[in-house]
Amino acid sequence: MQSFINEVDFFKGNDPRDLLEQYGSPLYVYNEDIIRGNLRRLEGLITKYPYTTNYSMKANSNLSLLKIALEEGLNCDAMSEGEIRLLQKAGYPNDRIFYVPNNVSEEELSFAVENNIMTSLDSIDQLELYGKINRGGRCAVRLNPGVGAGHHDKVITAGKNTKFAITDDQLDELFLVADKYDLKIAGINQHIGSLFMDPAPFLQAVTNLLEMAKRFDKLDFIDFGGGYGVPYHKVSEDERSFDFDSFEKEFEKLLDKFVSEAGYTPLFKTEPGRYAFCEGGVLLGSVNAVKYNAGRKFAGTDIGMNILARPTLYGSWHDIEVIRDGKVVLDNRENITVTGNICESGDIIANDRELPLIKTGDIVCVLDAGAYGYAMASNYNCRLRPAEVLIESQGNVRVIRRRDTFEDLFRNFEV
Ligand SMILES: Cc1ncc(COP(=O)(O)O)c(C=O)c1O
């Protein structure tokens, strides 16, 4: 693919330069059609059995996007009281929120109990705490199926090297604590990690979790977590999308086996975050300076690591397109390092990357920025977080979060 934004008509006739002039640079831009298409794909993943998709809102917690996920029929999972409150604000009823916290206070767990929100406990200790708060209640537990996967060590959340979940050898203790507080374990869940394109580890984890499920009394639901990958190299390497069709077939075979062996059909769930919004979001920024240091060429943009943390945090790759005079530039390729405006040497979006020749005044468009983009943005270096706009089906542009102001930055100081 030469250009993703051309291929999908990402801006629907809007000139990126006009968008930056109107809403400020940098700017997160979302395309509603792409988002709805991806949400529908997720929602229809398993058709043979009772199934729901819980969107994992940590990936993108914009209120308007949460409302779109609700309209498309998704439920959500939340990691914190703040996320629960935001989902409630977006209109999610409490029975469509699944709370999957780790290491939280009694106060935070009590908030979920008072709101009647199904909660999954991530350790025996937290199960004990939950039992004290809600004796006789219904809850879930997060299990470690022994297999992890993900694009970076930091996002692998199962297997031997992780802080998350309860392992196989702790199940006896888990049952004792549940008995002690008369808790009904209504569901189990797992999340093995974030971003896999090869479904093999996920399917292995499904197999393992379903084996562990047999040790529980009849469960209302089994949740297999998220992690479906997005092709971040779609322009640079023609990387293909995650193959949901063959994945669904393999997945259903495992569910068939469980249903016939266990003799009942629980509600099955998954909880993807990234896949829902990633490709439907791009990040536009301005090239403020071009320079050479020790023979290396740098393009200095206003997309700092505070705006998009993934490249600095994980060394993640995002394809970049260059826009000049309203058109995607495709020729005159050369090696260049694209950086932000933060006072850190690690503030790099693309390191020594072959890209079309970049000039001062160009616009860079960072692809696949809709997940773990704004959600991880900060005010580091006292920089303002950008606005977010949504391009609706007919091409109208709607602001779905305004840009920070300097008043926002100073609001919490006490002197
Ligand atoms: C418990 C849990 N569920 C779901 C997700 C969503 O993962 P992804 O965005 O990779 O689909 C995460 C992300 O880390 C998670 O921690």
C-alpha cells in the first residue's frame, strides 16, 4: 500500500492543513466509518454461542468514542474508578461494565460493590478484601493461563513473568477464600497481553483457561481478554490485518470442546482495546525544523513523546505519511529521524527511517494512533495536550475533546 490515508480517504475531503489551523497542531483525528467498521467486526466475532465484546476502554477513553462503542452494542471493561465513572457518564448501565482492576484500595472496590458492578479480583489478597466488603456476593477472578503474548515485554500480562492474575497452583486457596466469605465465583477472565498477529498463543491460553474453568462450579461467563493485533506496518511493509475469519473458526472449535465436555454453555466474552480504535485514529503534526547533526538528518515536529508515548515507551513503530499542499508526498525518499519537541533525547517518533523528503512546513501524519495515543498523553514539559476531532460519515468535523489551555495546566496548584 502506498498511502493508507489516500486508500481509505481518511480525511473525507478535509484538508489536514485547515484542520491544524482550526484546531491547533498537533491534532488527533478519528474517522467514524473506520471505527464503526472495526467495532462491528469485534462485536460479531463469535456467532455460534452467547457472546459479548467488552471494549477495554484504557486504549481510548474519549467520551464520544465510548458512546459510539455503546451504540454499536459493545459492553466495556474498566480498570479504575475513574474509568467506571466515565463509562457511566457515557451511558453504560452498570450491568454492561466489567471492572478488572489490580491492587486497588478498599475504597475503590467498595465503589464497584455499591454500584453493583461485576468485579474481577486479580489476587487472593484482593479476593479476601472483596469478601470482607461484600460477603455473599458474586464476583469473578482473573486467572493466569500460563501463556503470555504481546509486542513488548512490558505488555505481556500472563505467563511466568508478570504481576497479574492468579495461577493454577493457587486455585485451592482461592476456593477456600471464596467459601470463607460465601462468595459465588460467577466468572473467570484472563488477558495474556497486547498485540499479537499470530493467534497461536491466544488459542493456547484459551485452551488452558477452559481447562482451569472445569475446576469451578458452573460459571456464568468466561472472558478471554483482548490483544488482537493491528498492522502497524501497513504502508511500510504491506502488513495484512489480523485474520479474524480463520481465528474465529479455531476459537469456536475450542469452545465446542468445552461446551461438550463441561455440559453447559456460559456466556463467552473477549475484551479487546487496541483493535477498536487504533486504525481509526491518526495524529497530525507540523514539521517546525529540519536539521543535520553529525551527518544525520532530523525532522523536528510538535509531536513530542508527551503526545504519543508508544515509540519512546516501547520502541513502537508507527507508519508516517508526509503531507504537503494537501497531498501525500510519495517520492524522493531518504533516511531521516523524526523527533518531537520535548527536552529528552528519547523523544523520537521514527528513528533513521526511510521516508519521502521532509521539509520545514510539511505536515506529518502518524498512522494507527487511535489506541494508546491520547490515552497516554501528558503535560510533560508543560505542553498542552491536543484536541481530538472526529470526521463523521458525511465528512463533517466534530470536536470531541478541546485542546488543553494554559489555565488547565495551572488549575490544581495551591499556593
Ligand atoms: C485486562 C485487560 N483487558 C484487555 C486489554 C486490552 O488489550 P488490547 O488493547 O491489546 O486489546 C488490556 C490491555 O492491556 C488489559 O489489561
